[in-house]
Amino acid sequence: MTNKIIDVLGRTIWLSIDQLRIYLADHNITELKEEFLCYFKTTEPTPLILGELFRDENRKPLLFNSIDHATEYAIKELGKRLK
């Protein structure tokens, strides 16, 4: 998990970016995917509450191909939402 602090229109936003994983029933990681989920929050995230997950128009979680891609998307999307 990567946590980043970004500035969007003068507001501090915390991002939590996590690599997608597939687990077996015994909770062992079986495969790491080269895709990332991105959560955002206006206060510092906690281990239990990462923030709101970016989703598409069908409410499915958006997947990003890198941490940088997730960060760029967050800056652009949150810039629209905060106007």
C-alpha cells in the first residue's frame, strides 16, 4: 500500500493506492496483479478506513496500471469534483 498526500485546488487530499491481489481461502496471496485500486480521503486514512474508492459509472472499482496513473487520475477527477 502506498499513501500519498496531494494538493487539489488548495485542499489536502490523502490517497491510498493498493496493488490488486488474489487470495486463496486460507488467506495466502496467490497472485499479485499489475493493477491498482485508489482510495481518497480529506483526512488522514486509518488502517480500517482508507477512504472512498474511485469507481466507474457502473459503480465498479476503477483499476489503474500504475501508482502514477492512479495519482494523475485522482488529481484530475478531484479537481472536477471540487470546483
